[in-house]
Amino acid sequence: MQKLSSSIYILTFALTALGLFSGCGKDEQPAGVAGIYIVPASQAVSEEFKVSASTPVIRFAAAMQNPASGNVSAQLAIDNSLIAAFNTNYKTNHLPLPDGSVTLKGESVTIPQGHKTSAKDSLVFNSLLLDPGASYLLPLKIVQASGGGVSVVPAMAVKYYIIKVKPPFEGRYASSGTRFNFNTAADAPGNPVNTSPWSFDTDVKWASGSTYKVHAANANGDFGTISLTVNADNTVQIQPNAETTLTRLVPTPGKTSAYDPETKSFQLYYEYTNDNGTFRTVDHRLVLK
């Protein structure tokens, strides 16, 4: 059910710049100590990254300032125990990532003898498990390292990622469909007086949680919006909201509205009864531009 053009926004905090714990940065490591750290690194307080949800990945590597005198093995882990101290120190309220929303692809990396960096490792995100309204903190830590005369210096060993997710279904869509017009509900579904087709571009906007808003029926805003809640199985619940001007709008019985992740499209079915008793059913399709 993922909209592949959605994005995860990452603000990267290097521990060396933050000084969250006592210690020294990679450029200030103790004499005779070959410290290891995570790259990309920066002396700035933060770096900002934008990762597309079609490739929802942060890539990183372990590195040393000088070539390793022998093969260096480093163990990495996500350490959520550091979140409380970060929040206290910086007066923030970041959350740990939900279970299953991020995977550390490789828990160990190797810096070959004579080299300064390891091969790339990665953090892979499932944005569908993240709340677009939340701010998450991911502390990535070098837990231990051995070989090549390397030492784990605490002030160099952690990198912080502040993660925010763009709502996965928000975007510009091609909207098309048909409104079937009946004198009364008893005439449906087989005897419409006429039909009202439409085709135009519109926006699907995030409301809260897994709920979004889009125009109602065959008018791009004149009838207000309806709410779409995307369920874990890709089915879609349709409800009126405070902006909906169509009376007694409900999902069409016997038809299932759904999101198709392959085509990045919604197929929606709903109906409503006007105050004068006339009845309308709507087949509504939205395809991501």
C-alpha cells in the first residue's frame, strides 16, 4: 500500500558535533588511538538528507582517519537507550522508531588493511509504519571494533538520525470517474437518469494518521472533500468529514474501495442522497501523476 514517491526526511546528527557525551571528535582523538566513526560525517551540528520511499535507504560506512594497519571489524547496532539522554540534553521529544519500521542490513562491517573505509552498509525504512506527524530518533552506534590497532572512542562512535516521513499517499493525482444520477435510491443501480463523468488533476492531502482528503464526486472542490483511510490490507474506508457538503454520503454497499500499490492508484466507490431525495452513486479513480 505504499506510495513510492513518498519520502522520508532525515536530519543527521553527528555525535562529534553535538558533544552529547564526554569525549572527543574524530579530529581530536587521543594521541596513539585509531578511532573509528560513521560516515558521511560532518563537523556541522546537522546534515539534512531526503530519501525517496522507492529507495528508502540511508547508506553509511565505518571509517578511520588513517589507513588501517590490519583488517578492522566493527559491530554496529541501533541503540534506543540513548534517546532519553538526547531528548533531555536538547529539550526535544523525539520518539523511537516503531518495531519493524527500520532494518540495519549489516550488523558488522570490515575496513580492509590499508584502507580508510568499509563497504557501504544501510538502514532500510518501512515508511508505512511511521506516523507523518511524528519525529523519530535513530541512534546508530559502533558497539565494538577490533583489529588494525583500532579503538572505539565513545564521542566518535554514535551518529543520530532524526527521521520524519512524508505522508506516503499524499501527492498530485489524475482524478476520473462517473457519477450515476438516479431519481431515487430504489432506481439504482440499473436505471440512471443520466451520468456525469469527469477528468481533471487534483491533490490528495494528508489529514492525520493513515487518513487523507480528496475532492468529493465530480467537482474539484465544489462538493468539499471526503476522507480516505488506507488500511493495512490496502482497502480504503470512505467517510464524510467537516468539509463534505454532500448529504448522507456512505461507501457503496457490496463494493470494496482499495489502493493498488502497483499502479499507485485508488479505486473508490461511494454514494449519497440529496436533500430532495435524488440519489447518486460514484465510481472514482485516482492515479498518481
